[in-house]
Amino acid sequence: MTLEEDIFSSFLMMEEKLIHYGFCLENGELVYTKLLPQDNLKIIVKYDGTIHGKIIDLAVNDDYTNFRRKDTTGYSAGIRQKFIDLLLDIRDKCCRNQYFKSEQARRVNNYIYETYDGTPDFLWPNIPSYGAYRLADSKKWYAIIGSVPFYKLDHSSNSRQEVEVINVKVDSDKIKDILAQKGYYPAFHMNKKCWVSIILDDTLGDSEIQKLVDASHASV
């Protein structure tokens, strides 16, 4: 994994913020340049759907690559840190944390953010991967996303593979019919009389999950 992949792996880039930061459009890419005059180097960071950067040694007009080595020391270690600090600053000012691992969990998180301006609160130290989405006024939660070993959802399975799920509130009168459908499970760490867990592996489509989130939001 590159430095860029490691730093930006769980973050969504906001292009308008990159432009505000100082990125300029060049040949279909957003490009940012920072000079390091004391070191006679230039950092170039490009965004074309992913972030990637390089450092140019201005004395020879060629790539300076020693900073890529994890075990580098001395001067190169200092240059490596300057590159990392720039990437972290870009991330902090131009990105939004997507928090979760699976693509569907990230899409659902983005939907909640765009629809309800919701971001997850991580409330439980014993299950730190679980983020709750709460109403701004009452602080009641209407959805929770987190990871859980599969066997804790499906008690007929022995699989300890971690899967991401979303918990939503549903009509208690419909619980039995809902749980009969593929992708639905009795709610993990929630009241099973009116909450369900939905596995976020594209078993259910995004539109169906979005409707459930909307209904859960309205119900609380």
C-alpha cells in the first residue's frame, strides 16, 4: 500500500474543496504544487479519482524517490514527513471520512450524510466499529452501522468472518415477514421486537436500504 492509499483509504474526496485548497485543473487532472525551497524540492499532488503524488529534485529536474522507503532515516526521513504532513492536511481540509470498509456501507453512509446531514457517533467502547446515526434534537438513533462476526447474525453458521450491517427500526407487526427475506437478520445489540440487521454486501439493493433508513428516521 502506498502512502497515499494508506492516508486516503477510508475518505471521500470533495473536489470543490480541493479547488478551494489550491488545486488547479491541468489536462483533466486536479494538480497541487508545493515548493520546498530550503531542500530545492517540489511536491506535486494530483487527483484524477485517486490521489497520487511525487517529489521533484529541482537541481536535476528528476524524481526524488528516497522518501518512499519506510526505513529511510536522516534527510530523507524529514522529506518523507513533509510529504505525509501535506497529504494529511489535504485529507483534513478536503475529504469526508467514510468510516466503514464495505462499498455498500460507504454508499449508505453517504446517503445518510447527504439526506439527513448525518454522521455516525461511535458510542460503545466494547463495539468500537458501531456508529449510530442520531436525530439532532432528541439524539435518538434511527440507524446504526457496524461490523459483526457472521455467526452472531446467523446462528446456524460457524463463520467468524466480519461483515458490516445496518440496524434500522421497522414496524413490529412486520418483523416476522421481514426476517423471512434474504439479507435480513434479528437485530444485533438492539431490541429484536422492532429492529432488524441488514447485511451490507449488496444482497439488498441500495434503494431498498435507503427506503428502510427513511422509514426508520421517520419512526423515531
